[in-house]
Amino acid sequence: MKVLFGCMSLLSMHLAFGQLTIQKSEFFGYPNCIVLQNKTTKVVVDPNVGGRLLYYGQQGNNILFENRDLDGKLWKEGDPTFEVSGGRFDIGPAQTTTFRKSFFNTWEAEIRNDTVRLTSPKDHDLGIQLVRDFILDPETSKLTCIQHIKNISNSPKRFAHWSRTFAEGGGICLVPMNPHSRLPMGYAMYLYGTKTLDFNPKKEENLRLRDGILEFLGPPSNPKFVMDSNEGWLAYISRDDQLFVKKFEASDDKIYGDMLSNQVSIWYYKNEKCEIEPIGPLEFIQPGQQISFTEKWWLLDYTYPEDKKANLPELLTLIKNLN
């Protein structure tokens, strides 16, 4: 693995950009991680396993789920049990894209001014190479995550961005519903352990639709749901009083690669973790060209409502004002 700053080796470097510092550090048993930090927020980028984020938090509270039993462990090809946890990114469509080694392998890391860039090995089976840029605002919790999908083959390819971020479990997940949804309930549910998709699932206790927002109040009967949500944001209230917000582009006019052409998926697994998944449009990529998708993340202090009735007008105002 290369860890570079321009042409300089990042061995003991500590860089400062205003209130932002960037430095190399071991984290969760992994060497050569890169830590971005300002006065309020810390981000840890891990190039060792699939180009992911190990930490995104404030005041010692990591919003991301980490399987600590795997600290420092690397994926070995042929191991189907290895879990890539934390702030994960991927490509899709989920049901038709074949195995992606780049989701598990070690990536190249470099610092470009205030940006940490991770570059995957070239995947000649898929004909692509992935590049991810992470930029932490010097003053706030705003983290910009950009994934580039580059066609390194001699023929056109068709892929989409797929974010698979694990948040710590047990919180409340908020998804804005599409008022013109194609789905009777505004969402569909995969039956666990199968590829069967229920496009008109029954109502259940831990799912509540209120003021146009679908609230996951706890573990549903099946963990995976998809929505044609076109508002371009998702939010999650953690048990340790953090509001995690993602903003991204979502369109009604583009084709998305999942079975229902949905822009969003949620995988709420027990009280262990919640996977928050913006999905990008399905795009053709010509040889030598690339497509890009941007997610903007925020962490805000927000008291977890013990009655599970968050103040939705207040939340919507907070989310609308994030830029």
C-alpha cells in the first residue's frame, strides 16, 4: 500500500489547514489510517479494507458501527464471513453486479491539500477502478464524500454509486417519502434470506409514516427496505444523542439500477446496526471516462426522543438549512 503526499512519503506528517489537521495514525488495529480533525469532529479514513471510514464522530461518540472483533484483520480471498463495517461505499446495481474485490482489498491513500483520496486496485474483471475523496470542513462536521467510477476497459460499462454506511444500531432512521410514489406504501420490503420483494408490505409496529416521513423506530420484521425517495436526504437519530444527516442528488427523471429503480435503501438489522444507503443513477461510462457521485454528511447534537416522537418540523428545518 502506498500512502503519499504529492511525492512525499506520509511517515510522521501532521498537516494543518486552518482549524483542520490531517495526520497518519493507527486506528482500531489498522496501520496507515488517515485522521482528519477539527475542533468538533474527527474522521478516520482506512485504506486497509475496502477504502472505508472507520470513524465519524464528535466528543468521542462514533456514529459508525464497527465490529471490534475484527480489529486489525484483513480480508482473505475466499472468506465469505469477513465483514466490512464502518462507513462503506460500493457500486451497483446490487442484484446484477458481480463480486467486487475492491470492496475488500487494500487501497492506495494520498493527501491532496485538504482532501484525502483513496484509489482502489484496478478491477480488470469489472473493467473499473474506484477513487474516493473525503473532505472535512475546517469549522463544522460537514464531510464531503465523493466516489468516482472510472472505466479502465475498452468497452462501455454501466454502473451506479451505492453507499452502504453502517450506523450504530438502535436509533431512529428517517426517510422522506415520495408523494407520487409508484409503491402503495411508499416503500417495499425484501423478505430476509430471499430475493423476494414485497412491494405492498403490511403495516408493522416499528415503521411509522408521519408528516410524509417514514420512521424506523426499531428493528422491523425484515431488515431491508427500498424507497423511491426523491428528496435527496436521509437522517438517523442515534441513542447517544447525535443526528446523522446525508444529503445527495436524487431524481425522478433518471434510471436507477435496483429492482424498483429506487434512490434509497435502508437495512435495519436488529439493534446492532442500520445501513443508510443513498443510491446513484445507473449510468453508461465510456472507455477512459468516469462518473462521480457526491454525498454530504453532517453530525448535529440532537436529544434522542425516549417516546420515539421526534419533533419533525424542527428536524426538517435543521436538515433544510444544511448546505
